[in-house]
Amino acid sequence: MLGRLILKLFVILFITFLECQKFPRSNPLDLDSPQTVLGNLKGKITPVPSGSNIKLFQGNDTLYSISPLANGEFKFEYIKEGLYSIKVTAPSYIPSLIENIRVVPKKITDIGTIVLIPEQPDTTDTLRILSGRVIDSEKLSPIASASVIIDGRDTITDNNGNFIFYNLRPKVYTLKVSKEAYLEYITSVDLTKTSLNITIMMEAIAILEGTVTSTSNTPLKDVKVSINGFTTYTNSNGYYKFSGLPENTYLVKYEKQGYQTQFKEVQLKKGSVTTVNVQMAPKLSGILTGNIKDYKTNQPLPGVNVIGGDGADISGNDGNYYMEVTPGTFKVYFYKSGYYSKSHTVTVNNGQTVTLNTSLIPLDYLPPDTATISGVIKDSVTGEIINVRAYAIVIYTLDGYWVGENRDSTINGNFTLWNECLYPYRKAFVPGEYKIIIYSGDLPEPYLGYSHKFTVNSGSNFFVLKVKKGAILFAFVKNAENNQPIPNAYVSIKDGGGGSTNDQGFVKVSRIPPGFREIDIGANKFHTLITYENFTYGQELVRTFYLTPFADVLGTVKDSITGNPLNGVYVQLGSKETYTDSNGSYFFDGVEDGEFYINFSKQGYRSKAFKINVPYTGDLRIDVTLSPSGV
């Protein structure tokens, strides 16, 4: 037995030795998210200069330092997601720096070939050379005609993305690289000790630009242009520009006073400039003006809210109002606290000024021509008389001011409304438009709430309020796997109420308005069920809904050498986490389906991480082994 164990250990060590000879390796940083940076290195004189060294940085921290293979290849393994830099040095060569290398999960980032440039003897020992290459950080393709500026000197990259500056004094410089449809790149370059060759990776962005003019092609200044929460204004030439937008489809809004608002849908792509030119037409408009007075005193009434069409104003101390409106026929509403609201229908043509004067009646005043309001409540289908308690029937002005209610319980469904804006209260109202409301809680179950607009004329007014029964749903919610009831499950009907199940998995939902409605049924650790039902007035439905439980993920973790179970292994699945028990077992209850990373780690062992697909339901068993750190 001991001999077999020693032989097995020898084989593992021998295979590991052979693997290590294939590439100079960095030590693993973290196995939670294994990734690789892969590249080649060669020089102009020899394929690989003697003494070449490659260092991997993150920020100011050196993570690894390795040498390339004879063919120039090098490899860093198990690198966390993030931004990195690589510096390559060799005797008698200008150091090469590659910044802004983005490592993403489960992908190989190939930075290509790094060309080292031999140091050139200068006539003056203090002068330096800065050379480099500008490439697209995603496509890794050269960027031509990029502007490169250092110390007041500028150049542009050639077709291969290359640039070079000679005769630079030894000091620290600020280097700025810019190119349309790319984020501007600014970095610090240290030439105090040696010349330098750098590779710059620029991130492509989407740009939206354009010009806004009038219908006569005159540039429009100060047009407000909005996209995805960002806003800019056109300059004197009508020009606008957005930079750095993510690749997507957007709705752009163009606004300017006196002009019709415009909307344009645009599709923006990385590395591209999208031009959208817009013409804005003058806004069609008319003027609505007038004076408002107190009906009782005949004095100007300030503070009245006037709303009509797309215009709005508040009357001044002189009772006057003035607003610009889009031409058309529409209702104008006049509101003020303590007064009955009023509405008028008016027609305003383009370029026309219309004068509309009116007066508002105080709520505590009754003009000579008063009205009374009474009626009866009936079932809309059967005609059955419905009785309600006192104060169940309320009356409002159309703008929402409460005016009165029934002060007595109904007898044989009959009611009379009192005006409680008057003192003492009276069964009298100002003629006009009102809304009568009975809330569902004041009606017998399963009647729906009642709301209707009435025109009240002078004298007696008798209205029949026809109330309707809503539908009732008797719902049972069960586990689809074992047919057992699910307590505390929710049943939610869109715009129709809902509730939670009891211990028997039952819930009753009443007063459901008629119509084709969505029903959502869900519970903790179960997949949500969405279904639809066409409800009708007075309908009673019995339905049983079956929910499918989430999957369970479980398994054991063992030592790869001894085969013994490992206790206390930290296991992370997405946002869930647990530890193995003394049997090496772990268990995640109720995991939603989808792709997740599962990580296993324990001190003294090499971590392991990989992606899994959790099924819709059922059990997913994942058994793993961990190798000791020294193996």
C-alpha cells in the first residue's frame, strides 16, 4: 500500500516537472478565476535577446518576473480579472512597456509580438528616445493617424500604429494620445534613466455628433440635446457632440423654446462616429388669456390654477392669466382651494389669441339656483337593492375637492347627499360637474368600488348608482414534485389584488376587476409561475397552481492524494457560500437555474474554480478533489 502511494506521488511530481518545462510559469495568484496573458517576445538583432526579462505589474506592484522561452514565448497563468502592465527589458535594448492590458474571465489575452529596439548611441549622452505603438485594446489592431503629444512636440502614428520621438532630455514626461472614437489616453513616461519603447492600448468608444438647423437651414444655438440621462447644448453653429457612450440603441431628444420637440432613434457602435443632423420646425401656437373673478364678491381672484391643452398658468393678483397653447379644441380647467372647480371647452387656432373670462364660486356659498342630490344603489345585473353605511358615499369636484357625503345609512338603497362645505350642513349643491365615489370596502363583498361622473343641474337630481360584483379566485398552490401544499406562497393578480397562502396552501382573492389579467404565483426557493385568466363580473373560479422547486447542488470534497474527505473546505456558488462537514459534504438548497462559478478553497490546498450549469430543477452533484499546495 505504501509503495503504491509513493509511486503515485512520484508520477504526479514527474508530470508536474515536465509541465513546468514547457513554459516559464508565474505562481498562481488566485484560482477563483483562472485566466491567461499570452504573448511573444523577439528583438531586431536576434529572435530573443540574451538576458530578456518580462515583468507583470498591477498598479505599482510587481506580480511576477519571468524569462521567455528560446522562441520568445512567455506565459502568465491564473491571473485575476483586471488591468495589467507588462515591462520587457534586455541588455543593450530600449525597455518596452505595454499598459492597459485587460484580462477577462476564462479567455486568453494575446498581446502579440513585442519588438525590442536596440539602444542607439547618441552624440549627446543625455538625450533619450521614446518610441511606441498604439493599438485597439479590444481588437489589438494598430490605430493609424492617432495624435501623440509629449512636451509640446507632436506627431501622428503611421499605418502600423508606430510613433517615435528623438532627442528627449532625461526627465518624467506626460504623454497624451488621442484619436476620434477612442478614449483619450494620458500617461506618465519616465525617461530619467533610459530610453523607452511602449505599447499603448486605447479603448474604443461611440460618438454621436450632428448639427441642428431650422427649416430654413439656419443653425440653431442652445438647442437642448438629451440622450440616456446626459444633456448638452448646441453651439452657435448648431453643432453638438456626445463622447464615451456605450454601444447601444438610444432615443435622442431635441428641445428649444419656440420649436417643435424632435425625437430620433440612433444606433451607436464602438469606434464609430454617428452623425445625426436635425431640422426643427417652429412650434405652432396660439394664446389663451382671460380674467377670473370671485362669483360672490365679483373681485379679481388670484392663485387660480388654469390648465388647458399643453398650457398652464396661475392667475395673478389682478385675476388675469396668460398661456401659450398648441392649437386645437380642448377643455380648460380652473382650480382653486376653497372654490368649486369649473371647466370650459375652447378652440384656439394657430396665431390666434382667445379671451376666456370666468368666475369661481366659494365652497361655503350657495347661489340662488341650487341643486339637491339623491339616488339609489342597485346591483348592475340583478337590480337588487344594495345598502351601505353612513358616510360611505362621497362626492368630489372633478379636480378632487371633497364636498360632501351621505350622513345616514341607506334605507332600501336610497340616499341623500349633504354639502359639508356649508355651515350649517345642507342638502344643497352648486350646479356643475361632480364625481360620486363608493370605495370597495364600503360595499358588500365581492362588489367593486364605484366611481362615476355626473352633471348636477338646478333643482332635484336623482341618480341610480349601479354597482358590479368582481370575480373571486379560490387558489391552491402545490409543489409540482410531491403534490404537497406550499404555505406562504403569493398569488398576485395584475391590477386585481392578491394574497398569501395559508398552511394548507390556500388563498382567496376577491373583488377582481373584469378583463384578461396576468397572475403571478411564487414562493421562496420555487420558480415563479406566470399564467393568465379572463375574469368576468361576478365570476367564481377555483384554480390549482403547481410550482417547480429550484435545484439542489451538493457533493463531497476529498484529498487528491489520500482520498480522505476534507472538512472545513470553503465552497462558494455565486453569492451563496458554505463549508464542508466532517464527511467532506456540502449542500446548497434551492439554487436558481443558470451559469455560476463554483469555488473550493482550503488553507494548505490548491484552490479550484470552474463554471457550472445549474439545471431548472432536480439535484446536481459535483464531487471534487483538492491537491495539497506542495503537489
